[in-house]
Amino acid sequence: MKKLYYTIGEVSKLTDVEPHVLRYWETLFPELTPAKNRAGKRVYKENDIQVILMLKELIQQKKYSTAGARKVLREQKKGSRSKDTEETVALPVELTQDLGRVRVFLNDLLKKI
């Protein structure tokens, strides 16, 4: 089921990125700006999850520095595509969320075995 807003815990499970890392990335990347609800808790939208998945790929998988990842995001926002950016293909948010749920389910199942 698609939601309008996700908590930091839900986003962490969907993206497999720890909450403290999400909060840290929020301070470094202006593209990642989750809103806060009345209680002051972060609420993430679909576009925030897309940015997180892009950052995860760039920083954790492709081993970009945060400065390098910031540059790639800036170039992508401008619409210019460098050779490195062309290699990065973002999956649709719905597919990514489904895969995240499957991963959580399988991890839970593995713990029960």
C-alpha cells in the first residue's frame, strides 16, 4: 500500500539505511529535506525516498565521497548528465518499496529459522 508519508523507521527499513545516517545525510544534502509533523518527527515523502536510494547507491555502493555525491545530485537536478550519472538508473519508488518490504519479510523469516 502506497502512503503519503513515512516515518524515519519505515524509511530505514525500506532503504536499509540506518536512521542516524539518514539524519546525517539530511544535514549534508539540501535535496533531502523531510518535513516535520506537529510532534517534531520527520516525515518522508516519495521523492525523499528516491533521493535516499540515490545517495545510498552513490555513497555506499559506488563509494563516492559526500562531496562527489552532492555534485552528482546537483548535476542531475540541473538536467546535465555526466558519464557517471548515466550509469545510475533509479528504480520506480513503488518497485523499490516492494523490494524493501520483501527484504524485511525475508530478514524476519531468516531470524525465525
